Amino acid sequence: MTKKERYAFAIDWFQQHMPNAETELHYTNPYELLVAVILSAQCTDKRVNMVTPALFEKYPVPQKLAKATFEEVEPFIRSVTFANNKTRHLIGMANMLLEKFGGEVPDTIEELVQLPGVGRKTANVIVSVVFAKPGMAVDTHVFRVSARIGLTTNAKTPLQAEQQLVKNIPQDLLAIAHHWIILHGRYVCLARKPKCDECGLRSACKYFTSDMKYIYPDLN
């Protein structure tokens, strides 16, 4: 199967089986999503969703978060990974939003990555989810799954994977494609033990057709 055929198969399957894929983080505005995505780095969405309600109630706008101290914010997010660094990032992010962007979350990757705690992955999530712009956020799930299926080849960094995915997925599908791949990696194409027997992509999956067919002979 060629790469073009593999992309066509995957896109068609996802469109049929995951037509409404979206982020599992809970938010009501751009500021809340930005906070949630910063917290989600190397942490589960489930855990983030457990801590953000109280955090958003105490700091509903960046103006309030910017005035908070480390000691005031850290207890709200203590249970997430790297809580100390993320506390500093959140306060720094809120201050920069006020000082440089008038308190509004910017809508470009170039501006977003200037914010503390915001890398290219986080910026892509914001521009695609909030502002409906083409964007492919490559996290650990997307990086792993796209390589395993064969959508990316020899990508050594998230940026290289992003560039390959952007090149081969139609612009109007990029935003939802991120959610397709991340959810597939979260629930089916698991890191240690992928559920190949449940996967509708296996006939187009480079990993399955090259390796797993010997472990799952009945699925060929």
C-alpha cells in the first residue's frame, strides 16, 4: 500500500467512525483551554479536568491569575505532573497576556509560543480548536500512532511529524485529524499493547501488516 493510499484509507475510516472527534479537555473560553492545555503536558486529560473547575472558579480571567502568587495557585494543581513549573507558567502566561496581548489569547502560533508554558503543540491545539485554523498538534500519542500506522516515515521530532502530516492531510481536515489520531492512540493504539483486534485501520497499518500479522493470524 502506498502512503497516499494509506492516508486515503485512514481519513475515510476516521470520517465514518469518528465524525465528531474533539478535545476531551473541559473549557468554556480560549483562556480556559489555554490553561487546560498547559496543564495537560505529560498529564492525562482526566486529571486536568479534575483540577480545573476549582482553578477556574478562583481565577476565571487572566487578570486575576496574573495577580496570584505561587503559594496561592500551586495547591489547586498540586496533583498534576510538574505542578511547580506549571504554576509558574500559568502565572507568567497570565501576565504576558495582559502586558503583550491586551488580556486576549492570541490566534497565531508565532504569538502563542511566546507565552510561558506554551510550545508548538499547545499553540497548534489553541489555533485549531479555538480559532478553527488548520493546525496539527503533535503530542506523544500523535507522534507514536502516525509512525506506527505509516502516516509518517523516519520522523525524528514532533515538528518533522507535523510537517509530514500537514503535507498529506487536506487543510480543512487538519484540526479534526489531530483529535482522530490522539483519541485512537489513547483508546485503541496503546503504546505498550495496541488493541489490533479492535482496530479498523489494521489492513492499512504498516505496523500490523509487517509485524502483528504473525501474532494475530486470524485478523489477516
